[in-house]
Amino acid sequence: MSALVTAQDLVQLLDSPTPPVVLDVRWTLTGPPGREAYDAGHVPNARYVDLDTELADPTHTTGGGRHPLPEPDAFAAAMRRAGVNADSDVVVYGAPDGFGAARAWWCLRYFGHQAVRVLDGGYAAWVEAGLPVETTQPRPAPGDFVARPGGMPRLEVEEAARLARDGVLLDARAGERYRGEVEPMDPVAGHIPGAHNLPTAANLDENGRFRPAAELRDRFAAAGVDGGQEVGAYCGSGVSAAQEVLALELAGIPAALYVGSWSDWVSDRNRPVATGPDRG
């Protein structure tokens, strides 16, 4: 199963005898809350999922970064509320940058649900295609989803440090954050020593769709990633890096996600920090 689905394909799937569960995961780093956008209009029968409280653990205060991975039971409860069953085909969508949808895709895959795809281009692609939207909130029957962690490779802080030395660790943030010139969210600027900078924006074309697999492979190969080495990705808090992992999957390259990412790395001031354009 491809990790992507087009808006036109989704129309046909929704008209089929077994339509997918559609999850709206619109989210931006600095707001406004995605719920406001969902209430203003969404794909018919889509259920809203809150990234900050359902795809992360807001109660976790002992490390793990700004968006720690939710506990299995909490994530399972959120998916059951959305009507996700063990045999459900799931389609997730968000903003055109793909961040929220990729986080949902990764979480579902990590917790053992393989039948999940991302709407290429997000909600904007649906609207641009002139397809119907609705403002009513569906009330699905509770699902039977069970979380089984381990379905996707995941890095903890020690593993990220090792991968930066011995494999390829990609920093998915914008160049100015990697170089330490600005840091809008976290108390320390810079990057994990040894990490390569490969911003997520270039994974998409001018219309907000993922680039073809061949182009993605060429892009990653230019950064030294050709599938022959262990690869991981991080960002500020494990959200935009999920989009990097998705792009790597489209290119046929498996990669691990450092969920805690930079916000977890700098929670211990004794960890080394590199600045400037060099890997360090």
C-alpha cells in the first residue's frame, strides 16, 4: 500500500462499501488551534484528532521533548474515540506542509496499524479539487483499536548521538535553526553534532505535494543517504521530522524517528551542541 492517496482517490474510497476512517490533523507550530480550522470545514465524515493532546503526551514532564510520544493506552483510547478498528483503512490529512498528518501516520504505524495513508497536499488539495466539505461533527461508534508499540523504528537520545557519529542523522529543521542563527521554540540554538541538515520544505513541490520518489531519492542521495546505511531524523519536537521519515519511505529508504528531537536533546545542558553550517 502506498503511503499517499490523492484527493480524487479518496473520493472513490469514501463512496466504496468499506470507506476509510478519515482523520483531520491540522496543526501549526504557533497556532491557531487546528480545531478552529476543522470546525470551519472538513472532509465529509472526518474526525478531528488533536496533535498536542492525542498524538503527544502533554502530562509528560520528565524529558521526551515538547511532544513526547503518548502512552499506548492513551493513544489507543484516542483512536477508538475516532472510530478506528483493527481492520480499518485510515486516511489522515492536515496542512499542506504535511507535518500533522505525517505525525499521525507515524504514530499509527508505530503502534501497529499498517493500513494508513496520507492525503497528498492535505486539506488544501481537497478544497482545490472542488470537493464537498462539511461543518458537522460525526459521532462514530467506538472502535476496537489496540496499540502495539514497535511498528516503526524509534530513536532515544543515546541512539541519536550514536547515529550522528556512525550512521546518518538528518536534521529536518530550516537551515537557520540548524545553524543556530535563530531558535523560536527551545532554550538553546544549534544542532546535534554530526547531523546533516535536510529541511523538510524541499520534500514538497510548489503545490504542496510530495515530490516523485525518484526526485526524493536523488535529494537524499545528495546528502549521503542511499539506503545502504542506518538513517534517522529529528526536528524540534518530532513533528516535522515525521514528514522527513514519510518522504524517506516514499523514496524506499527506512528511517528511524527521534521523537524527542532537539527539545529533548537540549533538556540536558551537558549534551554537546554544534552551530554554524558544518556538521560539527
